[in-house]
Amino acid sequence: MQWLPLFIVEANCWRLPVSDRSAVALARVMCLADPREASDVLARILRVDPPLALWAVCRAKQDGTEPRDPAALAAWLFARLAEPEDWPDDAPADEARTRQFAERVRVSVARAEMASSLAVREGRQAADEAYLAGLLHEPAVWLRLSGDVTDDSVSRFDALLPSWLADSTVDPRVASAIQRLDADLEKSASDDILQRSHWLGDATMEGWAQSDPIVAIPLGRLVERFARLKTLETKFHETLEAEKLEAMAEFAAGAGHEINNPLAVIAGRAQLLLREETDPERRRTFALMNTQAKRVYEMIADMMLFARPPKPKFEQVELIGLIDQVVDALRPDMTEQAVTLSRVGDDGPITIEADPTQLHVALRAMCRNSLEAIGHDGRIEIDANESGDNAILRLVDNGPGIAPEARRHLFDPYFSARQAGRGLGMGLSKCWRIIVTNHHGSIDVASSPGSETIFTLTLPKRQGT
């Protein structure tokens, strides 16, 4: 058994443990590249380690979100697992305390399984929510087992709990589970749900109490090294991406000027011939030449915008309202392709300093990119929240995913990733210029073939002077 990072609020601090088995599993998760596989492993860990689940929901609450089921909590935890934390190096030495925790784990897991079984008729989501509610019922018990805490300290910890757990009203599904578990096992031998709940609790207790020599090195040190490695990789890729795009911008600026001159001659000549021509077939030919010349002009304009983007005009922008405007503007296109585009999450407000026109262009480009990726019959969701001095915007689509070899070129102008379902053009390149160059933000992409794609935009709420 090891200790998780402390919760510290003013003069109060609280700590929660994690089992050796969970610590090994967490180390394995940090080595996984596939977000879906990692989240599945984490969800299984959280279902059998109530102190870890309690720690995660409280950390998520501090981060501004309140996951209600193990899968959602696992997805949140995976995204932040390798972030630097003050992990304590000390591990509880006495086996007696570990057994006390394990016994409480048995009770919690049995209660969670019973609550989930009773709620399954309401649907899978309701059953998962009931499981987490049953698992974390009476959170103060874990604090009292963890060390010397006063009643006042325990009551102050309530401020860290998510709203659904801090509510003094017991979830009716959990209350029913507690009542059902109080039944005499011998007299209820035919009650399969009751037998399974107790069996799962007993099995989890034994697994939770087992020590593992692999965790002789504290998990905190491993997390610290992973965080350092992740930071180095991120900085390397960001620098490489920025320098590559800057080189392309220089090329685009030069090529744009060089192409414009002969193109102007071609377009002017075609217009002159069109005015003087009377033969219908030849007029169509000259008209087509004009149209294609205009198309090349537009491509050059996009290239020039990428190469030398206009200076942003910063003002106070309400981000949630801007997202709603983009969603409304694109809804007809989405409807035509049977794709659902929606904003999820809180209604804000989230106010940032930004150029509203440029930001609208960037968000629209990202949505259109996702639409091209999906093709027909899919889902795109956008949500935004605040994290310290930044606004975080996530766009998730259930398209075919992005192969690693395509990911490296995703923001390159006119790179075709059609094998990954992504279109050809300047959309994402302009988005990079607007978000990263003009607004001093960042864009992160998480995806793999066959899984959903998540674009995470980080924007500072205040621009530097």
C-alpha cells in the first residue's frame, strides 16, 4: 500500500492510499499509447480501489469537472495521470492498517456491485453511476482510516467532494443495496445477486491487501519521470512543428508572389478573349479558364493568410457564445450529412481576450475537418472549461481516427490525409496559425485508427502586453 498525493486546503491536509496492485496497474497505464485501452484499464482499477476512486473524483472536482461513472472518471484520470504531483515517498509499514483498509474495500465493492445490479434495469449508464455512488458512499470513513483527523477536518473535506457525493441525501439505489446486503447469507442462498456481491467484495479485499515487490520504488517517482519525459517530448514536437510550419510559411509567401504575376496575365488574357469571342463552345472554354484562375487566386490567398496572418484585434470574447455561433452556422451542413454537432458541458460564461473573427474561423475550420473525417452519420461534440489562467476547448469526433504517420503532417498546408478521413486544404493550417501563432495557445491531438479523435485547444484568458 502506498499513499496518493495529499489534499491541502489552508491548514488542513488529508491523504488516501492506493493498493500495490493498483499502483502496478497505474504504472502499466502510463506506458500505454492507446487512450481507449488505457481508459479501459483505469476503469477496471477504479472499480476495485475505492480510495483511489475517491482521490480521483476529488481531484476532478478541483479541475472543474464531476465524472459520475467509472469510465468517465478513468478518461479524466488518464489525461492527467502523468502530470507532476507531490507524491509522498513514505509507505505505511504496518500490515494491520492495510488489512483495515482492505476490509473496508470489501464492504464498499460489495455495496457498489449490489447498487449497480439493482439499477441495471434503468440502463447501463444508470448502473455505472450507481456503482460509483455505492463505491464512494461515506467518504469520511477513508479519512478516519488514513490517520488522525478531527470531526472539523472531516467536515472541511466535504468542500472537495463533487456535488453528487457531498449531498447528505443517500442515493436510493445505494440505500436499497445496503438494506439488501444486511440479509442473512445462509437464508438468502438463492439470491444470486447477493451472493455475487459478497463474493466480489471478498475477492477484491484479498487482492487489495496483497503486497507486491514491484512497487518497492514508490509510484510517485515513476510518475515524476514520466511527466518529465512527456514534457520533453511535447516541447520537442512543438518546436519541430513550429519550425516546420514557419519554413512552409516562408515558402508560401515567396511562391504566392511568384505565381500571382503569370496568373494575372493568364486571367487577364482569358477575360479579354471571352469578351471578343462569339462562338459558344470557345466562350465556355475561356469562362472555364477564368474560373480556374480565380480558384488559384483563392488558393494563393489562403497560402498568404497562412504565411502572413493579419495581426489579431483582441477584445473580450465570451467563448461559450462564440462556440454556439459556430455550431448554429454549421448546422445545415451537418444535417445534410446526418452528423450531430453539439456543444456539451457547462454554459459558462468563459471570457477570454481574443480576436472573435479569427477564433470563429479557427473553430469553423476544425468542425469542417471533423465533418470531412466522418463523412456521413456521426457525432461531433465541443466543450469548454477553465483551468487556471487558460480556457480549454475540446472537440471530439467519432470519425475513423488518425494514423501516426498522418498525425505528423496534420497541420501541413495541403497535406492530404484522406486515408485517415481528413480532407485536403488549408483548414487546419489556418487553425494552427490562429491558435498557436496569433493567440499564443496550443493544439493537442489524441487519436489512433479506429478510435475517436480529440482536439484540445488551450487558450490563455489574458494576452500578454
